[in-house]
Amino acid sequence: MAPKAYDALLLASFGGPEGQDDVIPFLRNVTAGRGIPDERLEEVATHYRANGGVSPINAQNRALMAALEAELAARGIEIPLYWGNRNWAPYIPETLEQIHADGHRRLLTVATSAYSSYSSCRQYREDLGMALRSTGLEGRLEADKIRQYFNHPGFVEPFAEGLRAGLAEIRAELAGAGNPEGRLHVFFATHSIPTSDAEAAGPRPLAAELQEQTGLAPGEGNGADVYSAQHLDVAEQILQLVPEAAGVDWSLVYQSRSGAPHVPWLEPDINDAIEELAAETRTEGNDGGALAGVVVVPLGFVSDHMEVVWDLDTEAKETAENLGLAFRRTPTPGTHPAFISGLVDIVEERLGRRPGRAAVGCFGAWNDVCAPNCCVKVMRDGTVRPTVAAFDAEVGAPTR
Ligand SMILES: CC1=C(CCC(=O)O)c2cc3nc(cc4[nH]c(cc5[nH]c(cc1n2)c(C)c5CCC(=O)O)c(CCC(=O)O)c4C)C(CCC(=O)O)=C3C
Ligand SMILES: [Fe+2]
């Protein structure tokens, strides 16, 4: 997309409860109209309750804001950064009103979500489209969004660093337990989504290079949808930066499945995958011996929020430990300097201050503006929500 003189930046995120009284209202916001069974909500509520009713995500976003502001200032970019969430205060509509009241007219959004899918890309575009509509700012505030940054080197590097450290730590632990050659497996973990969402998530078919690596045809098995293919590509890129992982088996797994039981979501679940691999490698005569340790790389996530600290650090860890396996979960990008610098690089691209569009792997830099109907979701009332940052955007783009 042609560069623009953006005059405001928005950090758009998920939002999370700040105390016990917020937990249920927050979960109602997240699941409004989504057909999530009550039992699932009660279960998820316990994760927040165990943490004092506080999601870690808000503090992480405050830290991310501070780090981004410092990097923008260091590069002499004097554009204010605002914060708005989908599911909890500060909400996106109020933030857009503030941005407009402060005199800004061209907004560029950075969302805390790296890959393509309805939940991680289009829904943020809908949040903006609906907020422009509900506030009456349609046509008065332009709202764009940065490209999905899963394959930006600044997103990949922190995971590589984490994997290097995680492997060293788990090898030391196994050596200390008298099993220095113990078999390891790297699980790259991301959020499960409905398979229909995964398949709607972008250009098809699978990039030829990735098709070759995975041996999968488009539409065939784990990794054949665009969402999974992006994750497989990032996993490959991380591994290329970590020679210490040479010869260690790895796989892509999914976590945090929600939704009604009859709706298919991406599999395998990380806990099932750990159990199956432990059982498989324990049988006699298998090469490489019994599984001794697992390293989990949470490549689907930007910070150590509840889906990471509960579903991985609590549940997956317990699954591994019940099987007598050593366990390491490596860090998310959080406020890693490479990640912060990468996000600001993308902002500079959009301002026309930085030539080239950095990307690693087989997809190339993702598009700044989505294709018509990309990741489209028809709501239960039969309508499609307004969006921004797409060729078919209905609102928020008075110059197009
Ligand atoms: C792809 C994806 C990401 C990763 C990309 C990204 O980061 O954006 C993500 C992140 C997050 N998901 C989060 C929390 C929740 N997600 C839920 C439900 C759902 N997630 C989905 C997808 C994703 N979610 C989907 C398809 C649903 C079904 C309902 C629907 O279609 O919307 C529910 C409802 C209860 C449940 O069923 O789990 C909760 C509470 C939090 C906040 C954590 C915190 O508070 O620290 C974060 C960062
Ligand atoms: Fe989620």
C-alpha cells in the first residue's frame, strides 16, 4: 500500500479482566454470539480466578506500549500511540473517539496478533470497522492496520533465542538426571481454531516450497491450511537459526480448543500429542529411545498471557510431568528488542521511511490490505460486519 502520513498509532489487543468481578463480564464479551458452551466458560473462568481474576495480558500490553514508545522516540518518530481492546477497557470505540478528539485523522493499527485468521486478523479489522460506525467516525477517521508479521525476522528471532536456551537447559537437566542423551522433542504450539476458519485464512494453495517440505497437498492433513502453513513456515525459520536443534524431532501442535464439540478444530491438541509420543517411543525397538523431555515453543503468541501461562505452563507441563518427562516452555516475544524493533520497522515502512519489506520463509511479506472477503465470517443474524484495511472495506477509508 502507498505510504501515508499517519498521525496516530493504535495498539489493538484482546483485553483481559483486572479483578475477580471482571471475569464473567469479560468472558461474556469474548463469547457473545459465538456458541461457546457454558461448561467451557466455567472452566476458563477458573483459570482467571486462580490468578486473582487478573489476566496477565494488560500488564504485558502496558509494557509493550512503553517499549514501542521508547523505540519510536529513539527513531525520532513523533506519532502518539494509543491503546484499545476488543474485550475489555480501554475499549477500541472509546479510544477512537479520543484519537479523533485529539485532532488525529489517519490511524495505523498494530494488533497483538501475528498470523492470518478470523480471530487474529479480520476480527481486528471488524473491531475497527464497527467502532468507526458506532462512534459516527466513519469517513472522519481513516483506520489502517499493519500486515500480519508472523514471518518478520523481528518476530522469529526471539523464539530462536528462546529455543537455544530451552534446549541447553533441558539437556543440562537430563544430564543431571543421568540421561544426557535422552530423546527430546520440540512442540511448536499455537491456538487451535475451527478448521473452516483456518482454510478461509488467505491465499491458497500452499506455497510450493512449503508443500515440498511437508509433502502435503493443499487441503490435505495437518499443515495444509494457510493458518497452519504459516506456523510451519515460522517453525522452519526458527529451526534454521538454531543449529543446536539439528537432529531433534519436532511438530506443530494446537492448544486452547474452544467451541461446540461437534465443530472440527485444528488438531492434534498438545496434551494428546505429548501422551501419544511418549507411548509410541516407549515401545520396544523404536529408534532413538523413549521420550525424555519436551521443549514447547509458543510460536502462536505475542506475550505470556493466560493461554500461555495456563494452557502450557500449567496443563501441558502437568501432562509432561505425569509421564516423567522434563519440560521447558520457551519465551514469547513480549518486549524483546528484536520484536519491538521489527514492529517499528513495519510502521516505518507504512510511513514511507523504510525501503523494502522484511520477511523470512516462503510466503514473503504479507499484504497491508486484505483481499475482498478474506477470512469473512457471516454472523448469526446473517450479516457481515463492516471492516477496514481491505479492498472491500465499507468504512474508514475515505480516500479510496
Ligand atoms: C487464534 C487465537 C488467538 C491467538 C492470536 C491472538 O493472540 O489474537 C487467541 C488469543 C487469545 N485468546 C484469549 C482468550 C480467549 N479466547 C477465547 C476463545 C477463542 N479464541 C480463539 C482464537 C484465538 N485466540 C477462538 C477461535 C475462540 C472461540 C471463540 C471466538 O470465536 O472468539 C476465549 C473464550 C473462552 C474459551 O473458549 O477459551 C477466551 C477467554 C486471549 C486472552 C488471554 C488472557 O486473558 O491473558 C488471547 C490473547
Ligand atoms: Fe482465544
